Amino acid sequence: MTAVPAAPTHWVVRMNHRNRSVSWLIFVVVLSVHFLEHGYGPWAWGLMVLQFLVYPHAVYLRARHARDPLAAEIQNLLLDNFCFGLWSAALGFPLWICYALVICGCINMTAFRALKGMLQALACAAAGAVLVVAVDGWRFTPDTSLRVSALSILCLSSYLVLFARDAHTRTVALTTTRARLRQSETALQSQLQAVQSLQTQLTEQAHRDPLTGLYNRRYLNTALKRELDDCVGEGATLALLLIDLDLFKQINDRHGHAAGDDVLRQIAVLLLQSMRPSDICCRYGGEEFLLVLPGMGLQTAMDRAQALRQQVAERRWLADGQPIGVTLSVGVACADNAAISPAALIDLADRALYQAKAEGRNRVCVAEAVAAAETAGVKAPALPAS
């Protein structure tokens, strides 16, 4: 059977046991000199030994094994003061001896219970003195010899030094503990920031297309719904530009997929350069891009699409040092202060893009024109191969 290790003794119990053992041993010398000077008998000597040599260890064991060691030690301190009152009255209230006993008892209780503790210490000392006076009568001999006075001062000084040393030790330990806690807190904050930064990076990576660095379709599903709701709430418009690279499969077939990827990256850079802070640019498919333009009306969105189309068409594109032609077809749709689902708005832009492809590519078509053609009974032509 494995033995259960004993719980560590409370530091207050250990500290007071040490202080009692040392300071009370010095006080035995004080009382011994006083007893010799006044011829006290064996009873006084025996009680002195029990009180100042045996008692400190007895109350230490009591507090150490108590269910609540700190509460038991406070009771021990009150008992100390009661005993100090007994001794003071029994000796006839010698000034320096009484002062050393009572002030040490008050210091102990004040350290743990402030002013309330000091009053409790005085009350206990007074109770002990009253008990002796009631039993043995009143005696008042305050004078002590120079030797006893000097030894009492030495005893009191030794106790105060011990008390100050313990206070300093506890202060240093507390300061060290607080410094370690601050370091631990700083380390935890750094780890938390690192975790949050990693979470942000992972979230950003999950929302980004690895080839172009643009937002991906997963991000678009959330962002477009949010932007539409904001525009409806503010009574504003929102435009979509669905962009497709014309005949992109031919670029891959003739110049290789690396050249095609390079074109996609350069298109992404060009789109980002034209963005406002509020705009959202996504890679919608293989060679399709989608721009979400909050607060933009239809005519402005058409002008924006035409500018992008013209910029791409006029740019000199190279693949392995050989010039290649790159053009865009763009479908434009606009939500004008009306509740429309993201899927419906994208479908409008997709139908406009379908029309642009059908009309020969390298052009911009608007969803309204597509809707008007269908209303007039004109069937949209089949989408040519991209």
C-alpha cells in the first residue's frame, strides 16, 4: 500500500513556531534573572519552563495537525496573549517585562487581523490579568533591575528583527512569484497571439485561391450575401462583373499550362489594381473571375467592365517570348435596392456573359439586355466554346 505524503505545514504555523522558539528562549533568560533577583520558588520556575520552552512546540503540533491550520494558529496567538496577561499580573506588572510580552502579542495579531487583531490581543491579555487579580489579588511592582530591563529590550529587539526578517522574506518571495506570473502571463499572451495569428492565416488561406491569391468561391458565398444585405438595408446598389478569358483553352494547348497560369496571375494583378477598398475580387472558376462592387450603379459598372476589357485587349502579352492574344468577355448585373438572392444575381451576370460569348467575345453585355431579349421572344444563342 502506497503511503500518502503528508500535506505541507502552513507557512504561518512554521514562521510563528520559529519565532516563539527563538524569542521565548531569550525571554527565559529574562525571567530567570528576574526570578533569581526576587527569590521565586520551584513552582514559578516549573511554570516558566512549561510556558516558554514546552508550550511553543505543543501549540505548533496542534496547529500543524488541525483541519484549518491558519485558524488554529490565530487561536494560538490569542492564547499567547491570554498567557502574557497571566504572567504580567502574577509578576506584579514589571514594566519592561509586561511591555515586551504585550507588545509582541499585539504585533502578532495586528499582522494578521490589523487593528481588530490588536484589540483582540489586548482583550485577551486583559482577561488573563483580570483572572489572576481575581484569584490572587492585586500586586503592582513595576520596577525592574537594569539587567532585567536590558535583557527585556534585547528580547524585544530580537523578536522585532525576526519578525522583520520574515516579512522581508515573504515580500521577496511574493515579488518573485509576481514576476514569474507576469512572465507566464506574457508568454501565454504571446502564445495566444501566435495561435490567433495562425487561425487568421489558416482562415485567410482557406478563403484564398492558391494560384492567384484572390478570394475563392467559398469566401464569395458568405461575402456576397453580406454585401447584398447591407445594400438592401442602406438602399444602395450593388453590381457584379463576371469575367471570362476568351479561348483560354487554346492558350494552354499552344503554350502550355505554365503560360496559362502566368496569364491568370497577371489578370489577377490587373484586376486588383483597379479595385476600390470596398470591392471584392474572386476567382470564380478555372478562367472566370467575379467582381463584387458595392454601391456601384449599372452604368458605372458597365464603364468599369469596358475599361478592363480594353486594358486587357490592348496589353502586349507574351508566352515564352512569343506574343499571344488575350481578351475578356464580361457579364454585368446589378441589384438596385431590391431583395435578390446571391444565386439569382450571379445567374443574371452569367446569362449576360453567355450573351457576350454568343455575340463574338471580347465584349461587355448587361443582364438587362439579356432579359429584354428573352421578353421579346428571342432565344439566347448557344454558348460558343471558350
